[in-house]
Amino acid sequence: MAQIDLEFLKKLYAEFSNKKETTSAADKIQPLPFNMADEDQRREMWTETGNLLFKQGSVAAFTLAGGQGSRLGFDGPKGAYDFGLPSHATLFRLQARRLMNLGAKAGKPIPWAIMTSPLNHSETIQHFEDHSYFGYNRDYIRFFEQGMLCALRPDGTPLTDENGDYVEAPDGNGGCFRALAKSGTLAWFIEKGVRFVFLCNIDNALVKMADPTFIGALAGSGLPCAAKVVHKKNAAEKVGIFASKNGKPAVLEYSDVSDELRNKTNADGSLQFDGGNTGMYVFRIDSLRKIASQELPWHAARKTVSGVADCWKFEQFLLDAFPFLGKIFLFGVEREDEFAPVKNATGNDSPESACKMLGNLHRYWLEQAKVKLKAGKLYEISPRLTYAGENLSQEVFDRELGRGIFEF
Ligand code: UTP
């Protein structure tokens, strides 16, 4: 039977069984405005700075892949799911190949940390083994497991299964900072001279891994961290939004924001609370060290676990790092270019919507390169050929069709 920290669980239960988690009416919530990076005059300078940082080996990537992906319903790590692209690329493969594209330009591989959980660790490694690590330099990838926490019965006693084993679940994506340090991966980054860490979810099919312009923007800002945001589709879209809460940056979940605030507009009719969180961040290495040495708050949820209704599950959230760090650079990007999450089995944010968005973007890149395309076809371009639409031409298309470019 696994060891669990009973005293710690008792403490959490005592705290939460008497408390209701809500945003208090006394909280001072204000919009946190942002600019679209595309329109910013500093953009070229950011890209140059970012490219230089890559050449110096100062940038690493960190993927969160410890979630259970329950909404998708795929029985395995989400990153290993063939979500329907013509090439059958998985989310792990897309991430690996995009990083390799940047690494090739910089002349050195990018250190890449992948956080799994004990529930999907061996399957994740197996996926990489089965695909020869997608050609990634294996000395530059590290996998480590996040922590687990036992669920509690409604009366606060540890939940056990029919064999008497504790029923544990991942301790939330906020556990990533502790796990990064505990696993030695933070030290590994520091030994390698890393100063900036791009951190992202596993589920975004359009993620611009370690985007040099984004990294350069944070480097030039002097701030502790940065996040990419998209305009909300409309006031009712259920996405976390960046806002200022009691003077500190915070991500407010849909349910944390009143109808009145949600619908508040500026003079031009745009939404005031508009910075939708995309799950793409950059942290300075010192910020990661600071957070890792700190206990982020815990959150409790009441859920049916192993058939027992109303159990307690405790988690930490990555988003609690932002108030703690105190300041953030918000980097606005176009949803169509960068944000196609695979969360649900069907409908919004599904494999189908992600494939469609990737197809639209890649078609647009080819059109910009003046390539003749067939109407109604889906085009997919391998990250081996382009990172964000550069280096494409009719000649490349003719040479790569059926190899690095797929037409469906
Ligand atoms: P989500 O909150 O979307 O959760 O995770 P999920 O597990 O992927 O999906 P559902 O909610 O069960 O359907 C956002 C990111 O945080 C990671 C996920 O892997 C994803 O990249 N995550 C989440 C962890 O790494 N650990 C966790 O404990 C929870």
C-alpha cells in the first residue's frame, strides 16, 4: 500500500470542510489590458532577442502532461492520442518536432521537460520509445512524475478501493513547480544555463512551442513571467480570463466573474474582461525557483470517486503562481494562429475542431506563399519544413507533397 501523509490530509480536510471557495465580494477586480503582439512595434526586436537566447542555450520547454483527460475519454496519455490529422501526428509529436525546428535553427537542442503522473508515466515513455523519441536528442528530454494525493470520503477518512489500497489522483497542475524541483529537473535546467522556461499544456494542437518572439518579449520586459492571451469569442465563452485581483494578476474562472463584470464593455464596444488564458507561459528560471520553494494554495472539489459520491479531492493550480509573482506580461495572439485545444470528445475544443483549425492555418500559410491549392482539401505541413509559415514556396510544395506536406 502506498504511503500517504495522513496528517497533511487531515489538515486539508479541517480547512476545507469549514470553508466555501468563492471570489469574495470584497475582492477588487479590474481588467488587465493587453496588446496584440502582432501590432507591437517591438516585435522584431523581441524575435531577435529570442533567437539570440536560443543560440546561447538559455531557453527550455516544459510540457504539462499529467492530467487525466477525462473529458476527452481517451484511454491513455492525451499527448499520445492520434486526434485525426492526415499525418497521424500526436500532440507529443507536434511538440517535439516544433522544438526540433527551433533547435536546428539555433544549432543546439532545446532542453525539454515533460511532467507525467504515475497514472500515465509508463505509457508516455512507451509512446516516445515506439517512435524513437521522434528523433529528439534523448539527452535533452527529461520525464518526471507529478505528486499524487489520496481522495477523502465525505467524512474525511482516506478513500480505499476494494483491495484496501488508497485511491489517489494527481495533485493538480500547480504541483508542477514542486515536482520540477523535486525531480532534479529544475537543477538540470540551471546546469544547462537555462534562463527562460516556456511552459504549456499538452492539449493545444497549434502551440508555438517556445515561440522566440514570446521569449524575447519577456526577456525585454524585466517582468517575472508572461502569458499568451486571446480575445474572448464573446462574453459567454467559458474560458479563464486574466484580470487584476486586489492589485495582483490572476486568472478568473468563468464562475468567478459576475454577469455584470463579464459583459462590461469599453467605449468601442470591446469587452473589458477579455484576455482569455491559452495555457502558454514563459517563466524566468528565478521565478520557478521562487514558486517551487513556496506552498501554493490548495483547492478542494467534491466529486464522485471510485463510485463513492461527494468525496474530497485536493489540487493545486498553476494559476496561483501569478498573484504570487505579482506581475505579468500579457502577450496577445490570434486564436486562429495559436490556440486549438483538444479537451472534449466532440464539439468545441475537440479533435475535430483542432484538426480543422490546423488545416485552416496551414492552408493560409501555403496561400501566403502563393502555392496553387485545390479547393476543399485539407493541408497539413510538417514542422520539419516550417515553424510558423516561413520557408514555403511552390517548389517546396511540389517536392514535399506526400512527404512533409499532406493533402486530404
Ligand atoms: P486540464 O485542466 O484541461 O485537465 O489540464 P485534463 O486532465 O487535461 O483534462 P480533464 O479536465 O480531465 O478533461 C490542463 C493541463 O494541465 C495538465 C494537463 O495534462 C493539461 O496539459 N495537468 C492537469 C497536469 O499536468 N496535472 C494535473 O494534475 C492536472
